[in-house]
Amino acid sequence: MSNALEIVDVSNPASPIHKGSLTDSKGGGASSPMSVFVLGNYAYVASFASNALEIVDVSNPAWPVHKGRLTSNAGVR
């Protein structure tokens, strides 16, 4: 319900550590996020409310940065 991308270090699954977050109010979290996929230094968040794929640079987990958005009106089907 917070519309936030939470960055969690799970290298030790018995003791996960919160590293950072990016909320919609900070100009980059997804509005009503449905799913997330992480590849390398980027997180790709499917956003239901904005009907978009949000792209977030997570190379510095404490300070994730919203890099862009691909919306359905940009040719995505």
C-alpha cells in the first residue's frame, strides 16, 4: 500500500537487511506495483495504476534512482 520499491539484502536469508527504498512520492516508485524483476543494477517494476514499466537504477541500494518509464501509449502492447 506504500507504493514503494524496497531494497533488501537477502545474501543471508536468515537475517535480511533493509538497504533503501524509493516511493512514488519521491518521483520514482511505481503506482500500484504488481511485480518486480531485477537484472544487474536495474529493477524493472510493473505498475498497474500508471500502466507502465518503471526502470530504477539500484546500483547504490541506499539511493535508488528512477531512470525512466515505458508506458502503454509508447507502443507497448
